[in-house]
Amino acid sequence: MMFKRSLFSGWTRTTHEISIFHSPSSPPSVKALGLLRSALSEPYPPGKGTQPLQFNLEVVEAPPNTDQLRTILSYLPSKNTSSGSAASVFLSAHPSSSSSDGANLASIAELGRDKPKTFKWPVVVDWNAGKASVGDVDGVKGILELLRQNRDGDMPKE
């Protein structure tokens, strides 16, 4: 039985689950949401693609919770996490976040909920691929490009 399952598992494709933790008052968040929705409804990449990407999009108008922050932190490229604390990854330079230099994930989630302007929006996560982007539209484009490569069979060699 084990042999059959692994033999046929390559034939199944899972639809990627992508979440955007979104703030409508954040211009980068609005732009990222537009990119994600456009990639679902129009040929991707724009002007070159022949079909939209296929993924499930969850729009959450709240910051991630503590467990989600922990997982997202593990999905970020090491260059984003090696230079500082979780607070520097998830919190902006907004004056009301200045007291959060040593913040733990629970207090970051709380700050994001209570003072949304302190949070770096958007947070976009591809839960299947283990990829995330925080406060960066270019990171969202990178996630979409990986989906395109997967769709088109252009996966880069590691």
C-alpha cells in the first residue's frame, strides 16, 4: 500500500492556500490585495500570461495571532529574521510602536490588534509553500512568481 500512495502522490496537485492579513488603510496592503486578486482573475503575469493563477485567497482584516506570527516568522527568508527581533520584522517605525523593541509575539499580536498603525501591512503567507512576506509588495510578487513557476513547470533548480 505504501508504494501505491507514493507512486500516485505526484499526480495530485494541491491548491495553495494564501492568506493576506490586510489593513484597508495601508497603501501597500491595498496594492498587495489588488495584485493577489488580479492574479486570480486575469492572465498572470500581466501582459505575458495566458491564464490566471489558481490558489485559494483568504483576506483577514486583522493582524495574525501569536501562533500564526510564530509560523510566519519561520517562513521568512533568513535575511529578514537574522538582523533583529520579531518586533523589527512585524512592527513599523510608527511612534506608537517605539516601546516595543523587546516585544514577544503575544505582545506584537496585541499591538497589531490595538494599534494597527504600528503593524507592517500586509502580511501575505503561502501556507503550502512555507513562504511569507511582511510589509513588502515585492515579496508578494515573489510569492506569485513562485506560483507561476509551479504552474508552468519552471521551478528553479535548488
